[in-house]
Amino acid sequence: MKYAGSCLCGKVTFEVEGEFENFYLCHCERCRKDTGSAHAANMFSSTAILRWLSGQDMVKTFNFNETGHIKSFCSQCGSALPNIQMEGKLLVVPAGSLDCDTPIGPDAHIFVSRKANWDKDLEKLPTFKELPE
């Protein structure tokens, strides 16, 4: 299978060919900082191929203190983008960067012992189809 993706401004486009083995929602402090949200939503593959279709020169990669916590993003709009980790053995694709439905659903929440204090009972909050008035 092939999956298309892009950044928010549309200057960076890519495709992923292959399948994903895992999809995790990570609640660690670093992933919350990366996303500015309750968790990161990343899909992982040890076999899929990433191809940059446009804007590869705009992709910046940050490796936090060389710890292996890696984030790639568009230097124009800041959108999270795929990256290759573990010495080329692992493709990490932010689920929200795909321009199609994700081929798999999340497998698990991880690092829940470190989740934000406000990240609880969120399913009980009111929902709105659009911005509330």
C-alpha cells in the first residue's frame, strides 16, 4: 500500500510505501512538548519506505540531546513529519501527517504514568462538530 502525506502549508509532501506494524499514543513529557497536546500519535514500520515528493530541503530534524527522541518537522509551518530512527531500521510517521485515513488504529497508550494531569476523563467532555459559539 501507498500512503500520501504532507505538512500544513503543503510545501513538503511525501509517500510511504508498505505497512505499519504499530501505532502508539505516547504520553511522555517529550512527546507532549513535541505536539503541544496530550500525546503524540505515531505509526511505526521496520519495512515501509519513505519517499519525499517535494520540499525535502525544508524538513528539519531535531534529536533531543542525542537521546534518540527525534522529531522531524517542516521549517515553514512547523508540522510534524516522518523520520527514520534506530540507524535506519525504523520509520516513524506522525499519524496526523497523512492525507488519508490511517491504515491501522492505535495499539496502545504508552507512558501513561507520565501523562498530563488534565488528561483524564476527556471522553466525558461535551463535543461539538465545529468551534462552539
